[in-house]
Amino acid sequence: MIGSIDAIPIRAKGGVSPKMALGTMPTRPALLVRIEDTAGCFGWGEVWANFPPRANLHKAHIIEDVIAGHLYGLSFCDPREVQEALRAKLSIFFLHVGQSEVFEHILAGLDTALWDLALRSAGQSFADFMGLKTPAARSYATSINAGDLERLIPHHAGLGQSHFKLKIGFKDHGNTQIVEQAAALCPQGARIMVDSNQSWTLNDAKSSLHAIETFAPYFAEEPLRADAPDAEWEALVNSTDIPLAGGENIYGIDNFLKMASLGLRFLQPDVAKWGGMSGALDLAKAIPDDVSTWPHFMGSSIGQMAALSISAAIGDASSCEIDVNENALRTQLSGDVLAIENGLVSLPAAPGLVVPPTTEALAAFSEEVVWTVMSAQSWLSRFTKAVTKGRSGDIANLFLPNSFWRDYLPFGWTLQTIEGPDAIADFGARTGPKSGFRDVIFEGVSDASEGFFRFATTTGAGRGYLRTSGALCRTLFTQLDDLAVTPSVPSNPDAPFVLVVGGGQAGLALGAQFSDLGVPYLIIDKHPRVGDQWRSRYDSLVLHDPVWYNHLPFKPFPDGWPVFTPKDQMGDWLESYASKLDLDIWTSTELTSAQYDEESRTWAAQLNQYGEPVTLHPTHIVMALGLSGFPNMPDFPGRDVFAGPQMHSSAFKVGDQFAGQDVVIVGANNSAHDIASDLVQIGARPTLVQRSSSLVVRQSDYCEKVLGPLYSAEAVAKGITTDKADILQASVPLRLLEKKHRVIWDGIRAEQSAYYQRLTDAGFTLDFAEDGTGLGMKYRRRASGYYIDVGAAEMVMDGRIAVRSGQGISHLSQKAVHLDDGSRLPADAVVYATGYGNMTDWVAELIDPGTAKQVGPCWGYGSGTKGDPGPWIGELRNMWVETAQPGLWFTGGNLSQARYFSRFIALQLAQSFRDQPG
């Protein structure tokens, strides 16, 4: 009769973790169960709990809260009786909460514990009970990663193992090379197996297995998902001579037998995942003669001994896998009971199924001891040691499976986001030792789980932000702030190291950074005065972003500055900025062409200054011409016959000539709304032709809910300076920012539902980005498709601004714009608020189309949404880093981006200037 049950979560840290479909294990968790009967006899089992990292805690709570009460007082002769009783009582509960497989994991662990208890109570070992002539199991080496072939295959061959299972399939290439290398390392007569961990499609599996057939793998494990259609499994079996294997993700003996009928020749029940000892032994009896049972297992010594016992009971036709990667829960928990000799592992000779964990090991691996709530400060100390020594395993074990490291220069000398512990470990081990990462000072309270920190590297000083959860890192951000050695040379605009094309906020901010870092530069701008690019825009233009978001480097806006800056005041400020910082700038100067000399690695830049030609030879050119290319002017049929004025929004200036007129505006985003509002004010009748949906948000919502937590008077009052806000914003990787913004915009939509309903009722077609992530992500993806409402939306709602949505333009006639549905809009003038081309338009125009194609598009990060095709980049394309064309760079964006990212371009180019020969 069962008297008690204990669920014991344990965890080991350190060592090398195997790669798998779920990621690299940051630590080794496990969940043990100990069942004791009323006579004081006990038994040990193991519940599968490899993932997610705290699955052992979750399942332990289920055992304690749900299952334990149904076990107390239960009598049994066969462990199968307990499984049947629990299924009858609890299967509906687990189905209801959507955790039927979790229930199977727990039942499997309980079954193993009951076998151990029953054997111990009977005074028999498993070998005695089964009448085994040889109380040992055949074993094979498994989970061999590509980078460990040369180390592990010879080592395990020396232990007498003759079968070696490789992890493949996690990249689009390299499988054949991995198998070929492994085969060359194997002793004569040894066999290779491969495990792709459910990571392939049917086509991937066919092509990948075909490529390695020449090496005659003994089997291919999980080449498809366990739940792939039967037809796909049959098709794959018929397409390859390599026997197929699977089972760790199959539940129920009928499903195993079905897979055998589909052609699997090796079935791999996991003793901790389904069925326990009873299920595996029953399966081995039920399968056809041409199918083998090779138990799967990856966990602690408890489950490993149970899995080996199954192989031993089956005999020479079976072999049990043993993970080659370091795992203290396997090698230390129960002492040295899993030694491999001549490829065999001896079963315990004492009564019972397994050797119980030692008291000392349980104490050392206790979840409370190992999974400490480590402070960010302590984490930084461990990270510093691991990264400076280049210990990839130690680095990986410090990061959660879905973790991120965003590095802006100090380690990788570019702007990049590294995702997942495997990639992070590789990056850290490769760059850490040479970085000189040191003098790390955490700036938060000692027990905080996140906060700012400072550090030094060989290159210079930096700062960062860290977020931890438990003992592991969720996000790490590092940025370089300054160089250890700053060049100091006299300014000489006639011989600049860097030519900055464009004197708007991006070009001026960059010039200020170059001045600070001692880099010879020259800014050129086509306008007569600095700031004219703002003064020349339409009259009502006012910055939609608040003042706290818009400061420029070294010279913030003064107290009392308007929250939303009018365009002319912005132009005057930029002119004052350039003057006060004594920036090197030539106005009334245009770049007319540029040619790159591969030999000298310099440009021949042809300029037109006040109508006179000038040639300069900078080493680098930075395009600072905004975040767009040339105005998009659609060539609708009939443009040549339309009688009234036509213009792009960039050329629009409101005037009395439009009073009382019908003006059609093609577009429905920021410029279109602002222009329509201007026209209403002078008595014109504007109509927006909205060809596709747009996002609209009240300026108050945008400033308070999107920007406000970091950039607002309230944020400043909390001590969040613009400098800190920039780091906090950059510290959130784009994948996480998408999730964060989706929540924000769901809230805005709910709170402003009446506002949005009025817009919809007026005929306006709304969206919030196709995945609901809102304006911030739309801006990063394509910098268009939205309107920050500063008053025009109300005019749309009350009809002062008419809207025709969902229609394209068929053609123009002399006095009208005709839509695709056959309707006609009277028009005295047409404004094309149709946006701009890509920034690389300037490259095609000023350098050549071939260079533009070589560079590729700028902006967007590969989200796979409209206007931002994949693949995923994780940072904005070609922005603030050297492009594929040596010596060519781009900067642009809003004032916030000009302020923040200008430093990183300047640091890269200052280092380049310092490293020049001579």
C-alpha cells in the first residue's frame, strides 16, 4: 500500500549541452519521484522535464497538488494497475486543462518508481526478476554535436561503443560534411546514426537523407515531426534505403504500432515520457519481428538505469542511448553506476531497479540551491569570467533558451542582435577573449534582477543593460560609448576623411560626433542655409514627436521649448546648432557624382558649390539625405491632359489659389492628412484617395502610451534621462519589441474604440500593422502607412475631409480623377502624397545602379510583413554600418535616431581613421 510520494525537482549547472529542436539546455533540470509504501520500502523514478527550463517545478506542483492524493492508500500487485487507476480518475482533468502529455510524463515516472519499489520489496534485482543471463545492456553514444566529433567519437570508441548518433539538421547546410567527417573517425565496423530532431519537412528529409545514403547510416531518427501525416511517413520510407526511427514523441502503444506499420524499423520509447517500464516492455513484446526497440533517454541516472534495463531485457537486438555531453545528474547523482565497459553498462546487482541518489548529491543539486534567484550583479560577474575566457559552454549556461544579446560595437564591431544561447555562446566565445571586457560595474542595487552597467574594453568604454530571470539572462545589451584613444587632428574641410552628404538633423548630429572624436569631416547641403530643408515644407508641418524624444547630441533643446516643434523653429534650431558647435559644413553644395577607387580606397567626389565644380577625395561617404529616396510620382493615365496643377506632397505649399477648389490628395498618411487640414483651413474641399489601409493614432495616445514611459516629463522626473532612455529602448530586441507593442496597441484600440468606430463610419480603412504591432514597428519596417492625429481625423469624421477608400485611380481627365470603380472625383488640383523611394535611389543616381544593387535596400529588418520582406535581420538594413560597398554608409531617421545612432557611425569611422597606415 502506498504511504507517501515525494516530487523532487533538481538541477545541475555547467557542462556542455546538446543541441536539439527546443534549443540548448541552459541548465540540466530533472524531476525525481520517490514513492514509499506503508512498510517503509521505497522506489525511485524520473519524470521527463528537460524543457522548458522550469518544467520540473511545474510537474512537481502537479504531482503534489493533483496526483498525490489519489495515490495514498492505493494497493497494487502490478505497476500497470496504478496507471490504469490514475487514468480512470484523472484523464478528463488533464484533457480539460490541455496537459494530457504532461500527465503521460508523470505516469511514466511513477511507473518506474513503482517497479523499483516492487523489486526492492521483493528483494530482487531487475536482472534476477527477468532471468537475464547477462545483467548488462548494450549502449551507444548519442547527441554528438558537429563541433565535438573529433573529441567524442574516438573517446567513446575506446569505451567499446560501436554506434554513434549525430545531431544534424539544424542548419540548411553541412549535414553531409558532418556525416562524412564522423564516418572517417569511426573505427572499422562501427555505424553512424543521425538525429534531426523533427526539424525537417518531407522535402528536406528526402533531400538530406539522399545526400548521406552513401554512408549507410544505421537509422535516421525523427526525420519528420511525430505528428506528420501518415502519407508523409510512408513517402519518406519509400524514398530512402536508410531505416527510420522515432518514438520519444509518440504516446500510446497503438500509435507506436501504427508507426511500425508505416515503415519505422526502430521504435524508441522514452521511459520518462510515456509508459515507464511497463509501457516499454509491453511495446517490445508487441512489435513485429522486423522492428527493434532501442530506448530513448536523456536525463539523470535514475531514468538512464531504467532505460538501460529495458535494453537488457530485450537482449542483443536492442541498445540504449547514452548522451555524450556532460551532465552531472547522470554521472554524479547516484555515484559511478553508469560506467561503460566494452560498450556495455552493468545493471544494479542489489534489489531494486535503480541505485538511489546519494543524500549529498540531492542536497547539491536541490532546485533551491542550484536555481538561485541570482542578482544581475552576480550574473555579470559570472558572465565576465566566461566571456573573457571564451568558454562557450559556460556562456550558454547563463542564458535562457529564448534569450537575446544585442551588441552595438564593443564585441562584434557592428550593430547586431544575437538570438538564443547557442548563437550567443558562439559569439561570446569568438569575440570575448579579444575584446578585453573588464572593469564591469553594475549601477543598480545589489539584489536587482536588471539594471544599467558600465564596462571597459580594449577599444574603449561602454555601457549596457541587463535583464535576468532566476539565474539566467533574458536580454543583454552592450554598447560602446568612447574610444580609449581619440585621434586629434586639425580640422581641414578641403581634405575630409568623411564626406557627409546632407545637412539635416542626421548629418549635423554626425558632424557633432566627428568633432568630438577628432575625425576630419565635411558636411555638404544643397540649401542656402542650414535648416532650409525644414523651412521649405508645407506651412502646417509640426513635429509629431515630443521634445524629450528629439534632443540632438551635445546641445539639448533649452527649457521652455515647445513640446511639438513647428517646422520653421526646427529649421532655425538646426542652423543655431551648426553655428554653436562650429560644424564644418558647406551650404549651396551638392554631390553630383562619386567614383570609388579600389586601389587607393578613396572616393572621387564631384561637387557643385555655388555653381562651381569641386573635387574631394574622402575615404568614406555617408549619405544623410533622410530615410527615403526620390519622391514617388505615379504615372496615371491622363496626367498630361489634366488641366489643373499637380504636385508631390514634398512640393506643396498652401495658398489662396486653392480656396473654394476641389483638391484630390492621393494618399492617406501623415502628409496627406496635414495637407488636407491646411486646405480645409483656407476653404478648399479636399478628398483623400485611400488606396490601402492606414494606421491612425491620436497624438496624445502615441506620446503617452508609446513614447511616454521613456520620453516624457514624467520619465525625466523618475530619473530617466534621454541618455538612459536611449539605452533602455535599444536594450529591447526587435522580436520582443514586436510583442511589447502588440500589447500596447491592443490597449489603445480597446480604449479608443469609439474614436476608431467614427473613423470607420466615415469610410476610412484602418489597420494597426498586419500583425497588430502598431506604428512603432510600421515605422521600422517601411517608415510609412500611418497618421499621428493632430486634428485632421476629426475633419474626416465630420466630412470636411472626404475619403474614398479601397479604390485605385483609373485615370485623370481634364477636370477630374477617375477611380477603378468607375466613379469620378471633381478636381481642380491633385497632390500626390505617395511617399518616396528607397534611400539607395541616391546611390543609383550619384554613383551608379550597380553599386545600388550591390548595397541592397535600406531600412526594414526582415519582418516578413508588407514592405519589409524577409529574411529576418534583427537590425535596420544598411543603417549606421558600412554597406557592401566599402566606404559607403547611410544615416537617417527621426531626430531621436539621429542623436543616438550618430555615435556608432562616428565611433566606427574614428577607429578606421585611427587605424590608417602611417
